[in-house]
Amino acid sequence: MFSAKTPTENESIRLKKAPKKFITNRTREKLDGWLFIAPFVISALVFLIGPLIVAFILSFKEYALLDRTSFLSAKNVGFDNYLRVFKDPIFLKSLKNTFIYSLCAVPLQLVIALLLAMVVDSKIKAKTFFRVAYYIPTLTSAVAVSLIFLFLFKVDGLFNKFISIFGIVPKNWFTEPKFALGAIVLMAVWSSVGVYMIIFLSGLQEIPQTLYEAAEIDGANKLQRFFKITLPLIKPTFFFNLVVSVIGTLQMFDQSYIISGGNGGPLDSTMTMVLYLYNKAFKESEMGYASAIAFVIFAILFTLTIIEKKIFKEEEAN
């Protein structure tokens, strides 16, 4: 007599007959993850890692931008390009200009930004208006800002008319070697201080108000509260702004290019490292030498960032 199979037996037979999965759920999850990040990986390889590798290879070669041959078959010069960088008087002048610019611009940017952040974080009316007003210059393009300052600082411009009230002789600030770089510093500070203000503001708003209230009860004045509470607690924010500001100033290009017409004048007084790199690469078509300059600039930025980080860590440890 035929005996009916139980449901459990039927299901086990079905499972045995069912085809095996070639891709497990875990493997599918991994594939989905790789598919999601594939656009970023491909774009990074094509537009970041690939060009870096090519530039590094070019830094050891003598190669012109318009050469018909491949850069791989270009003449190898070893470390000659790097040795040439430190013997090049114009590059050394651009290095000096860039560091002077950075030493002037960075403290002004950070001090003014911190003061503005404290103002808009205090109990004043129309705080939103002032935050927007201080931040708007950062949204203006470098070309527009440069044209505005060229108009303001020309001989018959508004700035000269203002200082003439105090008996100061009008000058064409952007065409005199003594003053051109200083005028660019003022322009850069005005156009970028809003970014650092917003970052400082976020750091200030993280400080608990109870600390200020307790310090006020203990008799601490505003100056003491600033140095004992505000500065120590915004140290990470200050470090971030410092690193970003130093990197930004050492990479300054657009203002100098527009103000000087691309030649770093007058008398190379506004020539910066990145502007010199650009001129060597795209005006003089020395791609190998320009690549060496680029990696020297990277080494300088990397070294300064490590030094800044070490200094801040030592201060925190103390």
C-alpha cells in the first residue's frame, strides 16, 4: 500500500533538487558595496591618482607640453629638475614672496575671523544679518574681487582719496613693488575671513554656557574668561583653521595672476610658487620642471602641516 510522504520529507526532497546558488547573500552584499563606490574609485584613479603618478614620472624627465612623443619616451634627467628648483632665483623669490604673504595673511585671517565669530555669537540684535554680511565676500569670485580692489587701489581710487585726508600721498598700490604684495594680502583677508569665522562660530557654540556662568560667579572678567575658557576649548577648531589657512595662502594663485596679468610683477614682487609653476608648465611648456616644482611645494606643505600638528599636540600635553 502506498504511504503518503510527510510535508517535512517533501520539503527536504525539494531542497535537494533545487539548484545551488552561485552567489551567496554575503558575496552579493560585497558586490553591491563595490558597485556603489565604483564611480568614486574610477574618478579618483582617472583624475587624482593617475595624474599624480604621471606628474611624478614627469618630474624626472625633460618634457614639453606640445611634444608629439609619449612622456614615457622623453629624456630622463634624474634629479636635475629638483636640483634646478633650489638654484632658480625666480623660484626662490616666489618662495620668499609666498612665505611673506602667508606670514602676513594667516594671523590677520585668524584673528579677525575669531573676533567676528565672537561678535556674532554674542547677544546682539540682527545676528543673522551680520553673519550673512561677513560671509558674503567669500562667495564672490576671485576675478570679481581682484577687479574691485584694482578699482579701489588705483591712483584716483577711493582708498587713495580716503588716505589723502590724512596727508598721505596717493600711490598706485598694485604697480609699486613695495606695496603690491601687501595690497594682495588685504584683498585676500577681506575675501576669505568669512569662511574661518563660520568655523570658529561652530567651535564657540560647542562651549557650554555654564562654564562662563561659573567663571563669572567666581569673579573672572571677560579677558580672563577668553584666555581660560574660550581659547583652550576651541584649540581643535583653531588648529583646523590654521592648517587650512596656511595651505590656502601657500597655494595662492588667482589673485596674483589677475593683479599682475600673469607675470608676477612688478619686478616679481607678486610672483608666488603656484603662479611660477603655472608659467613654467603652460607658458614655457616645461612640464618636467613644473612637475618637480609641484612636488617641492607638496613637500613644503606636508612638512609645515606635520610641524603644526606636533606643536598643537605638545601644547595639549602640557
